Amino acid sequence: MSEYLPKTVQEYIDETPNWSDGTMVADAPMTRMQWRIWMLATAGKFFEGLVVFMTGVALPLIVMEFKLTETEKGMVGAATLFGILIGATALGGLADRIGRKQMFVLEMALFVAFLILVTFSGSFLWLIIGLFGLGLALGCDYPTAHLVISENIPSSYRGRLVLAAFGFQAVGALVGTVMGFIILKAEPAIMDWRLMYAMAIVPATLVVLGRLFIPQSAHWLVACGRIPEAEAEIAKLLHRKPAHPKHIKLSDPDAASGISFADRQPSYAKLFQKKHLRATILASVPWFLQDLSTYGIGIFTPTILTATIGGGNGMAPRNFAEVIYGDMVAAKGAAFLDMLLIVGIVGAVLLADRAGRIRLQILGFIGCAAGLLLAALSSYFDGTARLSFIFCGFMLFNFMTNLGPNAMTYLIAGEVFPTHIRGMGAGFAASFAKIGAVFTAFFFPILLKEIGTAPLLYLLVTASLVGALITWRFGIETKGINLEKLDAAVPL
């Protein structure tokens, strides 16, 4: 009978029931384990948004406590992003070598350890080490969380659920800014920034415990030639009542296509071979260009709003009360703007499997450029008009970035590489992107002071338009394609 014939991992995951007259159900039903994996994977993106964007609220208090210079202020903003840069490649690629589940657990355990270090850091040096360590853990999560979702769910859901998980970065950003505002309002104190980070320790620890009890990726086990183990893990993943499938016998799609075991060994050099180079450029370069804007605007929105609300006179706060007041006003404005990130990601979830990844990424880049241009034009106005241009520009930017490139670059990077180098490819793309994030986080406050808001925003407008051009030139559309077909299709 056909149910006893060998099938691939994705064929089992994508298998749909049918009615008694033979009519097939449209989608494969998700099991409890599949939903549990998805929920645990969302945590990494949530904590990234929480930590990175909350830094913008915490920064004025950190500057005051440690009496930081502009350069040291840039180091605080860039430390976590530099850690992500290193972690995505140095640790994210380990998911191809030692396993998806192992890295999925380890990265969150590291996150908790460094979160404690940041909370209790007694000097500027220990603070930077702690923030860098948080970035290492979050960088590892970039490829690993994507792989854990995409390799365990039906192809028809992949785009929606990967993007929905990514959307929790925006939820984390909103929660971080709101939480910072509430803490500042309750009982203002210089030490409040420590409480902001401490609030994440307990929930992150619970996520570590939850990740211990998920199955290993059967896709990865098959790529390693460990078929019996893959059959056992797919049975855990697809556990249902009543049981289905009752019998699991896996085939190896790579072996059937003549790909040798040596060809399946992970290596960063393979990312730059001719057959994978287009995918590497598409996954990396637009993401780099996008992060120039996303993190610069995201981290320093409170700073820009403070300068705008204050009339842009460049005067430093004269006392602690002025620091708290300016921080609270800016946090409130940033929280309002962060809501547009959530609206944008909802649009991406609804449209990614309909309009396609490439079309949305190009449209999003153009929309980001338009939003940044509006914000830059605020320099030609005063008072309410100036503030309106800033808010309208940032609202449009936040919406379009999550509708398009901020979401699509993450999704594409985990889809365009074959299984044996998928972790390395996604990790390299994330690391390359974070070069842009680190650059903008470190130099943004310096350039903001030296050249002003408008010229800086014009530079980001140019970066967004170049991102649209690169996406159009090297585009590879992956919507709805079976992961195993992605492995076989070179070039797509």
C-alpha cells in the first residue's frame, strides 16, 4: 500500500488527510508539537526586539550613570549588534554541524547568563561585555530559530509562520519601550535601566526549559545520513490522536538524486561557489542595506524625537529631572511608532505567500526610502509641522520595513540555501547584515551630532533604493516551494 512506501521528511510533514470521496484537505494539520516549536522559536525574536530597542530608552540613564562620551554611547548601542554579527556566523553555523535542537537550547541559555551580567554590571566594561554576549546569543538565534520553524512545519504554512515568529521582534520592541516608560514613570531613578533588563530574566529561563523537550530536526538528521534517528524524531513531531502516520519509513532525497555524502558536508566556502553565489548575494546584501536604517532608526528614535521636541538646539539635559522627562516623552513617541512595526508584519504575514517575497521586498525598500525622505524634509519646517513630518516619515518607514525588507530578508535567508548549508547561509547573511547594524549604531549618534538629522536620513534613503535594485537584480522567489525541492533546484 502507498502509506508503506518510503517518503521524504517534507512529504510526511506536508501530508494532508482526505474525505471519504477522495477530496483532499487544503492544508496539512499542525500537531501540538509543531505549534509548541513555533511558540518557543518566537521567543528569540521577541527578546531581540525587547533588548535592542529598549536600549534606546535605557541609554540616557546609562550615559548618566557611567558618564559616557559620545563614542562610549555609540559603543553601548553597537555592542549587542556586534555580538549578533559574530554570533550569527560563529555560533549559528554550528546548527549545521552539531544539530538544530542543541543550538536552539544553548543560545537561550547564553542569553539568560549574559542578561544577568548586564543587570548587575558594575562598570562600563562589564556592561559592554554583557551586551556583546546578549548579541552572541541572539545572533545564533537568527539562523537557528528560522531553521527550527521551517524544517518542522508544512510548506504551505512556512512563509506565514516564519514571518509571524519574526513579527515578535516588533512586539518585543513595543513591549520594551512601554516597559521602559512604565518603570521610569513609577519611581524615577538612575538605576531604572537595570530593572528594564532584569524583567526579561525569568521568562527567558522558562524558554530554555521549554526548548529542552522538542524533537531534533529530521531534515538535518537525514542530511547527516542518520535515517533511523530521523524516523524516530518525525514520529515525535507528528504525534497525533489517533496516531497518524502509523508507520514511518523515510527516503533520502539527496541519495536518490546522486548527491554524495561528501557533497553534503557543511562548509562556508560553498556559499561562494557559482551555484550558490546568487543566493548568497540576495540573502546578504539587501539585509545589510536594510539594517543600516532599521537599527539606526530603531535604537535612536528616542534620541531623534528628544532633539526634535526640544527644537533641535543640541543642549544637553541640565539635571536628572530633565533626563527622565525627555526620556519618558521620547519613549512614549517611540512606543507609538513601534506599533506600526506590528501592523507592517501583519501585512507581511498575509501577503508573503500571495504576492511573493521578492515583490514585497522591492516595494518595502521603496516605501522605506519614501518614509525616510519625509522625515528628512522635516528640517525645512518648525514647530508642529516639523514634528508631523518626523512622525509621518517614521510611521511610513516602520510600516514598510516590516511589510517588506526587514521581514523578507530574514525569510529569504533561511529558504534559498540547501539543508546541509542552510544554517551557515542564513548565519552568514545575518552576520553580514549586522555589519550594517553595528556601523549605524556606533556612528549614528556621532553623525547625528556632526552632520545633523537630515543629511543622515538622506544617506539612508539612498541605501534603501540600492536595496530595491539589488533585490530586483538577484531575486529568487521561494514562496510555497518544498524545502527538499529547494535543495534540488540550483539555480532556482
